[in-house]
Amino acid sequence: MAKDTNIALRNQVLYSVFVRDHTEEGTFAALEKDLDRIRALGTDIIWLMPIHPIGREARKGKDGSPYAIRDYRDVNPEYGTREEFCHLVDAIHARGMKCIIDVVYNHTSPDSWLKEHHPEWFFHKPDGSFGNQVADWGDIIDLDYKNNPDLWDYQIDTLKMWASIVDGFRCDVAPLVPVEFWERARAEVETVHPGCIWLAESVDPPFIKENRDHGVYAASDCEVYRAFDMEYDYDMKEYYLGYIKKTIPLSRYVEMLLHQEMIYPQNYVKMRHLENHDNPRARDLIPEIPQLQNWTAFMYFLRGSLLLYGGQEKAVAHLPDLFNVDVVPWNGEDTVDLTGLLQSLYPIKHDPILADGVVEMKAHDEEDTAVIVYRKDGRTCVGVFSLMAKNADVPVPAPDGTYQNRIDGSDVVVKDGKLLGSGRPVIFDC
């Protein structure tokens, strides 16, 4: 991991915005009007999905994927002007939040500025045509970092340009771009914006193997940590989904979560999430609200930063289309407002013990309940999450007595060494 990564990032809440779908207008200016509400949820960092012009050639859908970028150094005119983008960032800063933008450096659209001016910087098939090395992404063409040092200079100069405006970068499929490139980029950007935040979209292990099986470069999570502050927790994806689908017990999932404490650098930061723009909505996977509330609290209490995807606070079940305008149904008939829960979890997320305390985890399979414990300097903080919302009693490392649930202020009782469960999430000090 980057040696200077601050583990206080484990206390941060990120909020992901797809500008095109966040409002009816789909613009920077319209998003700016929603910043007070986003901040009030308990948000530290706003991550804007790609803000750049979208390619037209081989476009998927009517409006195209924002990850098929035509020009890294411009903003999408459908979202607004560069001046309006800068005004949005200033407004984010004025509310005490930071702003990071998407960096999509593995590929461009087939009609990109780079393809037009530097076709030699791209991957070419044996017949000389452009394309992809492994994944079947028909609306983009891959760049070639291995043989083009001038590409490195251009891309890093672009990062430095944006770093004079924003506070960091979420880097798309970061493991497919050489870690050495990211290390150099981090060092050079630091001269422009000290403390710049680097979030890697690390990929799930089967995708790493698929690439390597085809002789294509793909870095592991441990390698990516050399340059990045935070990574996705896609290494947990198969266990999370496995438990949701009941193909593995909860104890296996919790075991692997705890395993992260042993295999990554001591200051590792995983970005926890129940959903994002590439995966099903949490409400789709977990339709029952009492269960969803437990899962939400569980993710907040895990070691690592926390991602909210725009619409998650309303328990929206529909995942926006990546290729066509598809505005978040903020007031849909099946939405449920989770704002109060997120607001109550925010100060807990900022508790330093979640960043630097000694963590223990235990799963009780029959009760479908996870217990997470943080200890530091004689203090113990306990979280109990009934992921199937069962009224089950489970052992906890706390003396018998009555405690206050930090989530909702209610009393919780420990008797005979067990928390008397009510099916709701509980976090308390003892």
C-alpha cells in the first residue's frame, strides 16, 4: 500500500454520483442544488462518475457509457461547461466535502482525441486493428502502456491538470494499468495537490486470473496497494453474494473479512459497499427493509471506508442503465427513506476506534448474526448485526447489564453473557 496512506480514510463516507441520472436535468448545476442534502446524509467525499465527453463511434445505447471517454481533458457538454464544473467543485468544498473524479485510463472510445492524434499509443490486434485484450467491451479500445512512455507523460500531465481542481481520483479497472505507472502518477500529482486521494477499482480474483491466463497484465490487490490509498472489496464479492444466496454460511464470509487483516499491509483501506453502478442495488438483493437496515449498519461498522451509491439512501431497487439516460426514481412507490439510519451511523463511522482499534469478528450461523468487536486502550465497542433480522440472542464480550444502542438510543440488554436480540442492528460501548 502507499506508505503514506492515512488510516483515517477508514472513517470516511463516499457518495457516488452519476451526473446524468442524478437529476432530471442531468447537469452539474442541478447536482449543485442537491449538495446540502447529500452532505446532511453524512458524506465526506463525493465521487463523480466520468465527467468527460462520451464517444459516439460504437456507442452502446442512445446516450453511451460514460466509461467510453472521447477526451480526458474536457468536460461533457451535456453536463455543462468547465466553469460550471469548477463551480460545482467549489460548492462541494464550501460544504466541507472533498471531490474525486473518475479516471478511465485502460481504454478510450474508438473516436477519442488520443486515437485520432496518437494511434500508436493503443493496443493493436495481429491484423493491426484496434480492440480489447480480453474483455468484450465493444464500445472502447485499449491503450498500450507497455510500449509507449510518451503515453505515460500525457496521462500524468492530465492528472496534474485535474488535481489542481479536485481532491483525488477513482481509477477504473486500475489493475489493468501498470502499477509502476500509478506509482509515478501518485508522486507527480503530489507536487500539485499534496494529500491527493487515490481509490482503485480493484477487480475480483477470477477476472485477474482470466487476464493472466491470456497473458495480459493484471495486478493483484497487494500490488495495487503500492500506489493506492483505497481499494474496492471485490475480493469479498463471492463470499458476500455466496452468503446472500445461501451457498455458503455467514461464518465463511466473516472468516474471509477477518483474513484481510492478515494479508494486506497494516494501513490497508478497503472501500466497503453494498452496491455500486456495476452491481445490483442492495434493495434488489435484500428486499426486506429490516434485513437491509442490518446490512447497512454492518457495512458501516466494518474496517474501511464506506460507499453510498446515489439512490441507496432511498432503498431504490432499480440500477440506472449505464448506456441510456435513466434518472434515479427518488420518489418511486417502492422507495423507503433510510436517511435517518445513515445519519445515525455517520458519527459511529467517524469513531477513531474503527480505524485503529484491534478488531475481532464472530459469526453465529444458526442466528444469521455477525458480531464485530473493536478494542483500544481499555475501551470495547461491540456491533451486533442480525443479517436476516431474527430475534436471536447471541454471546457478546460484555458484562451483564443495560447499554445504550448508539444507532437509535434505545436500551439493549446483556444477560447471562448474551445480547437479547430484537432483530435490529445494535452498536454499543462497554
